[in-house]
Amino acid sequence: MKISAFIRNNIQAILQDWEQFAASIQLKSGDMDKKALRAHARHMLEDIADDLDSPRSKNEQAKKSKGRSFEPDSTSAAEDQGLEHLQSDFEINALVGEYRFLRASVIRLLSEYRLQKALELYDLIRFNESLDDQIAGAIGSFFTKREKQNRLLASVLSSSSDNGYILDLDGMFLYANKPMLQILNMSLDELLGKSHIDLSFSTASEIHNNIRKVIKTAKNHSGEVKYTLPSGEGRCFEYVFSPILDNENKVEAVAAMERDVTDRKLSEERDWRHANHDSLTGLPNRRLFLDRLDHDIKYAARTSSSLALLFIDLDHFKQINDLLGHDVGDQLLRQIKERIVPCVRTADTVARLGGDEFTIILLEPGKIEQLVTVANKILNQLALPFSILNETVNISACIGITLLPHNAIEPEHLLKNADQAMYAAKKAGGNRFCFFNIENAEICLNTVRGWSSSSDAGAAA
């Protein structure tokens, strides 16, 4: 009796034996269900039986005995099986196991039916050669297709204008596309095996932590990274790290895509600056001033610290505009900003509310004597002559000062108090500063030290 006939006559018994094995590999069989696995086993048996029945020349037999030369374009059941298993994420070990177990099932049933001795040795040899041939075809198609997919993936990544790369579980580069290599000014061989830390990125620690988060959670994570191009130009990129999962849903690598967002960031920055800064002086405008005042008040409350708000208004600025023109007035405002800013610390906020009104937020201003020194310094600087468009311009200012938490704790109350103190200084003759004193329900006036010889100290409602 031929083995091919035995296989066809006993295919159901072989498949029943096969299903017990199929159950043991089901967890690693990707998306293939029990019915699909049984159909594959039947096709393999039928393909082997057909091969055993086909005549072979001496050359073909010699070729078979040395191992089949796999042809990628072949369309045998084994090769179809290899492709279907690849598409269903079937493990290669399970694929080979199917054939090995079929071999064991056929030999076991032959033994049970006491047919092994009735078979010619040549038939057994051909059976094993045919089965090995099927294994080679399935594995060959599996890896040929996988290599093709990898080439296509590499082609897609390389043709993308975005940076693309793959990292191992230690954050080392396994692959990078052409745009990424151009950004780094490196070849792929130079990059492989290196990490962001090895490349000395300024945000390397943050990037490494985000990679660890992706590995730990198996979820996407995004962030930003800045590169310096070989030309010296700085560019900003947004990245997304995505987990690459194996058949057991464990992270085996991390894929990254980066998009250049430099132009968008610059546009957003310009829009934000336009919305929050005075176009004439470049100082924070009323909107940003109020935001910072609110932030600084909350900080002072958390840290039990103090804050001083200074409201500055120029004396007789309208007359300068009317007599010398708005161009001179605009230049004067720019120069006033240049004189006020050096009088305070970099951590303090100098803003222009509009017109000829400026404000200053002083965090932790110290003792009253220190505030008096700052106010005097500002007034003395503004009292110096200005040279503008071949004109000499002289101007003075009044400053109203209020304190947190002594006078008020709300932004609008602080601003109102400072404004009232400034108007009190104007009523007193201008070119001076004034403290708002809520405890005595009065505004205390102080003349400028070093500017006026008088020592007026009075009160104004």
C-alpha cells in the first residue's frame, strides 16, 4: 500500500490526531481559529499525497534529496500557508510544528495499522522528503514575504519627509530613515547602537524617560525635541513614540515619528507676542501685565511673601506730542522703557498699559527704604534730557506705589490703589512718588530725594 493512498483513506483520523496538537499551539497561532488550522492541515496532507503520486526523474529526485530550491513565485499549498500564517501573526515555530506533528501522526497511525513493514523504504524516504519540501516552501514564503514587507516599510519611512526611527528596549537606534540621518549628519552605521543620550541631546533625559513610559504602559507618548542642523540652524520637532508589540502583546521595540514644527512654533510665538506685548516698546501689555500680576499674587500668598506695584504716569506727555509730533512721542516712549528697565531686577515685570502709563511689579521688594531708592532712581533717570530726532526733550513722571498684603490682595484693588497714589502725586505738583496707606485712610506723599530740596510729607484724599 502506498503512503499517498493511506493518507487519503485516513485523512479524518490524521486530522483528529492533529487537532489535539492544534489546541496546544492555539495561543500562539495569531488570528487563525480552529477551523482555519484544520483546513490548513488538510491542504498540507493533500499536497503531500499529490507529490508522492507524481513521477520524478533522476534529476528531480537528486534535487529533492538535497533539499528543494524554493521559488518565491510558486503557488503551492505550503507557500500559501506560509503567507496566510504571516498575515495572521502566526509564530514561525508553530508553523514548522504543524508539519512535524503531521509527520508524527502519519507514522503513528501507520504503526497502529501495522503497515510500516508493508511499505517500501523508498516510499518512506519520499514521504519525508515531500514533507521537508513542504516545510521549506512554507518557511521560504513566510520569510520572503516578511522581507518584502520590511523593504516596503523602509521605503515608506525613507520616502517620508518626517523623521522616522526604531529603538530597542534600551533606547538604542535599530533603524533611522534618510531625513533623520540628515538631521543628525550621520550614516546609519554610525547611528546604530547609539541612544539619544549618546548623541548629547539637550532633552535626552526627558526622551529616555518617555521611552521607558512607552515600554512600561504599551501606550503612545508624545513630546518635543530640538536639533541643531549641520548649518547651525536650530529646528524644533514634535515626536510620537509608539510601542511595537510581539505576538504576546509585549513591547519588543519603540517606533518614533518626528515632524518639523519650527515654522508653526515661530508663528505661534509671533501671534502670542503680538497679543501680549506692546508693539511700540516691546514691553508686556495690559493683558500680560494682569496675567503676571495674578500669578505673582498667588505666588506671594503661597510663600507668605510681599509684592509692590508701581504705577508710572508721565507729566505733560500730551504737550510733547502736540508740539513735537507723534514720531517724537513714540521715540520718547521707547527711550523711557530703556531707562526704566535697568532700574529693576530681571525677575520684576515692567509693562506699558497704554498711552504714557507704565507699571512695575516688584516681587519681595524688601523694606520701604529700598522701595524709595527704586522710585528715586526711576524718577532721576527720567529727569535726564532725552535727545530725539534732533530735539532735546525734558520730561518728568509721577509714581504711585501700593503694597501686598498691606494695602490689598486682589489685582484690581492693587491697581486702583497705585493709580490713586499716582494721581495724588500729580496733585502735589508732579515729579514725585507717593505711597498708598490704607491703614491711615490717606495717601502719603514723598518728594524725590536728590531732586528737590524740599521735604514735603503730607496727605491727600
